[in-house]
Amino acid sequence: MIINGKENIMRYKINLGFPIEFTADNDAQFLSNLRKSFDQAKSADDAFLRQVALNARECTGQFISFKDVSNFKCNLLDAGAMEVFNA
């Protein structure tokens, strides 16, 4: 994420029945670091996001979009399953 012309690394805390915490500065890095938290993350990006979104839905009871990483992150935030902090 770039704010005021500077790269801004964010720290993500996700709770999907187990804690996940990592840093990322863009959507590609977010997805890569999220994958590291899952043993079964060998599928294509869209299939992986779909699986994590289904897990998040089971935990939150809310629909989590997996159309793209940005929507996925917004839905996790709205569902209360993710917190984001400046790293």
C-alpha cells in the first residue's frame, strides 16, 4: 500500500478459528503470506481464495467474497475476522 508517496507495510491479524498474523505491502504479498499459513495451499490462487473464504464463512456466518484479494480483505474486515495495523 502506498500512502503519501511512501510504501506502507501493513500487519494483518486474521482469526479463522486459529490465529494468522503476517505483514504485506500489496495484494500479491498478502496472498503469498496467507498461503504460508495453510498446509493445503497448493491450488491456484482463485481456488485457494475460495477455500479460505468458505472457511471464513463458517467462522463468521457471513459471506466472504473471493472475487479478488481486495474484496476478500474488505469482507474479512467487515466480518470482524481481520484486523489491519501499520507495521
